Amino acid sequence: MSFELVVLGAASATPTSNSYTTSQLLKMREHYFLIDCGEGTQKQLRRSRTKFSRINHIFISHLHGDHFFGLVGLLSSFHLLGRTTPLTIYGPPKLKEIVLTQFRAAGTFTSYPISFVVTQHKVPQVILETDSYTVNSFPLKHRIATTGFKFEEKPLKRGLNKQRADELGIPVCDYHWIKEGKDWTSDEGKVVPNAEITFDPPQPLSYAFASDTMYVPETAEYTNDVTLLYHESTFCEDKADRAKQTMHSTAKEAARVALDAGTSHLLIGHYSARYKDLDQFEKEAKEVFPHTLRARELHAYKVSEKGVQVKNLRERTHEE
Amino acid sequence: MSFELVVLGAASATPTSNSYTTSQLLKMREHYFLIDCGEGTQKQLRRSRTKFSRINHIFISHLHGDHFFGLVGLLSSFHLLGRTTPLTIYGPPKLKEIVLTQFRAAGTFTSYPISFVVTQHKVPQVILETDSYTVNSFPLKHRIATTGFKFEEKPLKRGLNKQRADELGIPVCDYHWIKEGKDWTSDEGKVVPNAEITFDPPQPLSYAFASDTMYVPETAEYTNDVTLLYHESTFCEDKADRAKQTMHSTAKEAARVALDAGTSHLLIGHYSARYKDLDQFEKEAKEVFPHTLRARELHAYKVSEKGVQVKNLRERTHEE
């Protein structure tokens, strides 16, 4: 199995004429999760040909503008498009007030219900759980209250070896238990071990988003063993002082977290506009953690047990 | 003389993959006035190669998102760029709260002072006046409190006919009064009429911005005789009912205002996304008021006594 991460914006601080601030769309187990929502996110969502109606959960890491200034515009567009499906927004305590103040001033309320789930940044917590996946928030260390988010698939049921089941004459009504891992007992009392009639299901995959944060060893604990870790890398080593001062990370620090966490892959982004050559970030990170990719806007990262496939969505989108 | 209007966004309601919501930059008498600030305005300002530091006055017509969702992002970028020059924002009463709530949540305050001037939508009022120009707000009729803005150059002093002044032996110290329109009296008591030694100064020009509004005859009174009137035209005649219902105008209604106001030129915009063919707006408006242009994004409209010159700024900007 696989999940897909679409990078909508990978710049820090302020959009430029050809870059957008942080936003990502995670497509996991048929669900669409929007993570952070910098100014212009709705434009990038359109360019990536995302159906707005498929987004039911939005996660905001913290209240610096480059991570949420596109939110109210997106919510407003949902309304104008006639959305009725409920939406849940996960974010810091003051987010609700910011959103509602603006809707109140416009004299409009949304055509769809919005629930706000308040995150808190001192301890990790489960903020969303279904039969299929779990989402945790976890503490990051930045200038204001900030959380990361971890999205984990739950294990699927075991795959049935249909051919072997037929040979043994197993009735369809027993499939349900077998897929849950139970052995099968025939009417004659013969026990067939589960391993003989099932395949291992695909490994559950996971994604963790860590932005913005200074380097802290705890991030590796919270994101332990995830398949893909996104960790901000605002600066390269030449500006390590500036990183510390602004409570951001360098590419090498991001890589150190990935190494300590034992993640399969690392994605870096949130580049300072001071850098023209973004390959430098990837180069420095790879010295510490070879399985590093750099976030490119309007690129999709398809992650499976086999690795990460990168697709440029610009090639099929209409560009101005 | 001339002024220049740069259209940054001309779409209504919601940005699409290749259009921006309302924002315009007026360059008049060396001053830069930003009028409305839809999401992504800062990106369009960069694309039009505008120096952010030259903007000292921002005017917000009303609190529907497509007219101000880009404001906080722009203010934030001013801060990140290290701005120290004071900024004045003119807009409806709740704008200040909306802006400050977001800065408070981010724990940041701007590096430069912001003054808020509250507009009120019941009567026209002078909101800014210098020796060089006057800015009025005037009432519009929309679903929420909305004002238009009128920018008027003040008359320049008369031009001195230097050659004739030399022939008459007029001393330099008298030039000041002559340029103000006074006759000149020689030491011998001979009176030279002002018209003999000066030229007429260029006519003062004016610009009025009327968005969003339904058609009301009063708009023509408030914008009487302006050189260029921008009037919203969200719909064409086929959706005249929809225009009434949403308190917007059709292209023909915009043209009727221009005709009644006796403006030299009309610029229309704020197009509904329902229309693919935007030339239709211009065609319908021209049937009523021939001197109509349609607003095109990233185009500059240079307005003088001689007419309007249109320049496509995309040709010289870097496009993604």
C-alpha cells in the first residue's frame, strides 16, 4: 500500500513571486488531510487539481502567518462552493477566534459546520482516531506554541489465500475470523494454522510533520520509526547561529532527527528566502541521513514499503 | 501629467488557478495607494515589481474576504522586510480587531507603526488630505458596510513662461507669486497680466474606485467628473437578477454610472467566475459608455488628459 504527500508550499516566512509558504496535502487511506495553510494554499490546491470537497480535516501547527494566512480564504471558498460536509480544524487555542472574527465581520457564516479541536503543545496527544488511522499531535520547540502531527495507518486485516482456502473447503462465513488472524478448525476437528491460509498484510505506513522547530532530541522520540518524516530545515550550516536564534533547524539537524528516529525517509523544506540554491539543503542533510529528499512545490511524494516516487504535478497543471 | 493604476486582481469571490481577487495599486503624484487587498496581493505586487516600501496608505472598501484576505500577510511581510515607516490603513471599524488578533496570536508586533482610520459608510468624508491630493470615501450599497474611494489631485501652480519673464526683466524673487496666479507690476508701475507670463498648469486628474455595490444613482454624484472611474461589474445582463439579489452591478449598470457621472473613462472588473469570456463585459458596457476598458490583471493603466495607455506587466515579469 502507499500514501501520497503533495507539497503545496515549501517556503518560509513570506511568499515570493514564485514560491508559496507552508502547506501540504496528505492522502492516506482514501482520506485527504490538509496540513498547514499558508497564503495562496487554495490556489495551489486548484493547481494540483485537488477536489476541495475531499478535504474534511485541516491541521494547523502554529499561528505564525506563513502557516495559516490562507486558511480563512480557503474556508470562505468552501462556503462559496456550497459545501455542506462538516469540517474539523485542529490547531492552537486562538485559531477559532481568528477565524470567527473574520466571518462575523463579513456577516457571513459558513454553509457547513466547522468543529475546532484545540491542540496543546506540552505533551503528545491523540487528536483523531478511526478504524483506519490515528493522528497524534506532538510538541515542537519554537517561538510560540507549536505542534507537529503524526499520521499512522492502522494494520489492515490479513490477506486470505483463496486458493488454499478452497482446497481445504473453508466456508465463506469463516473468512472474517481468518482475516483477523484466527486459525481454522474443520468439522473433523483438524486445526489449520492461520499462517497456512493467509498472507501478511502490507505494513502500515506513517507520516510525521515537524514544522516549525529548533532541533530537539525529543522530536526523534515522537516520530520514531515513521515511514516518512518531514522536518523543517530553514537554514544550511552557514547560518546555524541564525537557526538557533530564530528557533529553527538546519538541514543537518533535520537529518539528525531522522537518523535518531530511524525513519525510512526524510523530507526537508521551509527554506529561508536567503538561499537561491536549494540543492544545498539536500546535500548537507544527505551527509547525515542519505535517504533525504527536498520538498518541491506542486510535487507529489508517493510513499510505499518500496520507497518514494516523486511526480511533478506542474507538468499536468495549467500554469499562468 | 498622469497617474497610473496597476490592476493586481480583478476576480470576485474566490481566486482561481489563474486569477486574483480585488486589489489595485494607484500611483498618483509620486504616492502609492493600495486599494483593497485580496489573498495573494503581495505576490502580485512582487510580480508587478512594486517596491513594498513605497506603500504608505492602504484602503479597504469592505470586509468581504475577496477584498482583504491578503492584508495581514502583506503587513507581516512588511515587518519581515524590516519596515520602519509608518503605515495608515483606512477601512471599516472591525478591520483593526481582525489585524491585531492575528498579530497577537503570533506573539509578534510590527516593526513599524500602523494607524487605523475608520471609514463609515453613510456619508462621504475626507479621509486624507495633503497639499498635493485629497482622498474621500463615499457610500456604496452592498450587503455589508462598504465605501468607495475617490483620489483627487490638487491643481498645480501655473507654469512660468521663462522667456517672456526674461524679456520683461522680472526678477527671480517674484516667480513664486506669479506661479500662484498674480499679475506682475514693474518698478515703473506697469502691470503685466498673469496670462502673459504663465502657462495653464495641467488639469488635475482624479480616480474613483467603486467596488462592491449594486447600481445606485448616488454613485454618479460621488464620482462626478472623475477622469477614471472603476466600477465593479460582477455580472453581464444575462444575470441581472443575480446581480440585484447579491447587491452587485452588471456591466451596463457600471456604464450607466460612468455616463451619469460624466467621467472621461470607465474601468470595469470584479468578474464572476461564471463567465469564461470576459470581453462580453466590455462589449455590453460600451453599448452604454463607449470609453470603457476592462480590468486585466497585471496590467497598468496610465491615465492623462490625452487618454489611457495600457501596458501588460506580465511581459516583463517572471511568471512561474
